[in-house]
Amino acid sequence: MKNAVGNGKGNLPRRVSALFFACLFCLFSVIFPAGAEPDTSCCFGFALFEVGSGTLLLDKNYDMPIRPGPSVKLMTGLIACESFGDDPDGEVTVPKEALSNVSGRSAGLSAGQKVKKKELITLLLSGGFNDAANTVAILVSGDMGAFIDLMNGRALRLGMQSTTYKNATGLDDDMMYTTLRDTVTLAEAAAENELFLECSGKASFTYTLADGNKKTAKNPNIILSDRTEYFCRSARGLNAGYTDGAGYCAVVFATHEGASYICAAMGGNSDEYGHFAAIQDSLQWAFDNYFKRSVMPEKEKVGSINVSLSDTGNEGGLMLSEDLSVLEASGGEWKSYTFSRRDLSESLEAPVKVGDRVGYMTAWDGERLVAVADITVDSDVARSPILSAIEGVKEYLTGRAFRATFISAVLFTAALFVFPRIALAIRQRRRRYVRQRGGFRLK
């Protein structure tokens, strides 16, 4: 009996301690709930977008007009990568007119200086230098006005209906505006360009001035730097900077366990680091609370397509070129999806090669598109020589060349047989007319 009473007294402090820590845990769960959305109050606009599923995880003033500020260089850089991408190691000469009236952040380029195209793009994107932006504009279009027209035209083709550009640098202009939605759309296009990611993803880099001296530049996008507390190992690039009108801005592309994110903070109004903290917290929140689930694996067979002029049959097999993956919340029940195959054409013509893209597979959560993956041919299909020859004859018989040959033959035949008869008939009529005028009448 004593032992029983003694054991009960010994357990009392433990029970009190357990109850205390349980209450403390509940208190912290209320104050700091698991999975709570990060604080974005330091920015006028904010967006966190998962590219593969097209899911907007966080948004604030997503469609409100805003000053684009440094995000303008996303468009300047995209056009530069598309224009110079075929020969990134080739050299260009800095034109004199590109350096007139340059203000703001400058790399110190000189008129007549030789610079590699990739280095120029790096100065523009990782350096954020305005003289590099103007140099790209003049080299691509010849003058600034033509380049601005090119920027606005490219924006419309991307579906950026609420954006107007007035310069290539992002310096404030009362007539230049955009939205976060358009900025995310532009960043998504830029992230598909490997040259863009390479040139925008350097935390620091060294370049050569016209006089031969070396200079080191640091990327304003400090979330890329492991020497800062805002470093994100999963970040790969895009853009950051500041103007008086736009405030502190940053657009970041990051990948994590198969998911790709674009996080954009615009109109940062606290200090030069608050928006980086918001981006860092938001990306970590996404990493902790969401994951990519494959609902159809890479190389999955997804049917066939008609292939004409083939020497092995009339069909070619199709497969997924990548995982069809959806973004789901961690800890939740797995959802069911519907799938749809979309072909770019009803049939193909041999020869076709394995990997040729012929369409895409989509996954749908009700009426919402949540995933897209390319469909490709799963094996080579050679062209039949006999069928190819027959098809060539058919094409010739129904083509323009055959019609031209046929018309030429008809005209040649007419020239040989019809025209001489017409000429003979004309001569006979003349003889008859002369005899009648002379008093003779032919019977």
C-alpha cells in the first residue's frame, strides 16, 4: 500500500509537466499554426506560382496596375537571349548611341568596346546594368524606338494584355505599367530559356572593362548568394532591383523535388531586404506544404497515330516524354484526375524519329487544368521507297508543275495542228474575196 501511494506521488510532477507542455504546444499551435501563409505585408504585390500545374498558391494585388521597375529587364533579356542564342560566344561592338543619356546602374561599357554576347546578357541580367540594356536594344533593333515596339509586340504574343513598355531599362516612366499576372507570365517564358537562367543566376561575376581591367559585380538578386541570410539553394535566377516608382522588386525562379516555382514581390515598401525575406519564407512554405505527384510516368504508352508512307505499317506508337505530375498539398488525400490527349495533327508522314513531338497529355481536376506533358513518337518509322515513289507520282500529277506541263503540251499541239489550218482557211477566204471583186463568183 505504501508503495502504491508512493508511486502516485512520484508521478504527479510528471503529469503536471506533461500537462504544461501540452498546453504550451497548443498555445504555440494557435500563435504559429502549421502551414500558415507567410507574411507579405512588406510588398504592394506578391505572387507564388507553380509552373507545371499552373497553380497560383499566393497572390496579392495580382491584377492591379503597377510600375514594372527592374522587371522590364526580364523582357529585354528574353529578347536578347532569343536574338543572340544561336551564337552566344560571338562578339559584338558597343554602339556609341547606346551610351548616350544612360542613368542609374552602369557597368562602365565604352563605345567601340568588343564584348561577347553572353557576357553582355550577363551584365544585363545578373548585373542589372542599364548601359547593357541599352546596348542590347540598339544591337537588336538599330534604335530604341524599334526595340520598344519589339518589346510590346512580344508582350502581346505572350498574352500580357496589361503591360506597356517605354524603355529597355525599367527606369520609371509614368506611361509604363504592368501587373503581377503579366510579370509571372513573362518570367515563365524566360525560365524556359536555359541561356536566360544561366545569365541571370550568377550571384557574382567578373568582367573586363575596355581598358583591360577586371571588375567584379554582385547580383542585386541576393537570394542567389550563399553569403546572405536570404539565400535559397533552390533558386536559379531571374531578376531584382529598385526604382523610386516601383520600390523594391524581385522575381525568382526556383525548383524543388520536381516542382518549379515563380515567386514575385513588387512594390517592396519596408527596406531593401524585406521582400527577399518574404520570398524566402514563401518558397520554404511551398516546399513544406506541397509536393509533386506523378499521375502518369515518363515513357508511358498513350496510344498510336496514323503514319503514312511507312514501310512497317500504318501506325506509330506514342509515349509521354516526361512525367505527368500534379501539385498536391502534403498530408491530404490523393485526388483523382481525368486525362485528355491532344494531337497536333491527325496523322504523320514517314520518316519519323523517336522523340518527335506530336501532341500533349493533360490532367484535369474538374474543369481546372493541373498538368501538361509532351507526347512523342516512341520509335523510328522509316519511309517506304515504293510508297514514296507512288506518292511522288501522285504529287506530280496533282501539282502545279504537271499542270504547267499539260498546258504547254496543249499549246504545242495547237501550234502544230490547229494554227496551220486556221492560216489555210484565212488564205482561202482572201482568194475568194479577190475573185468576187474581179467579177468572178466561185461555185
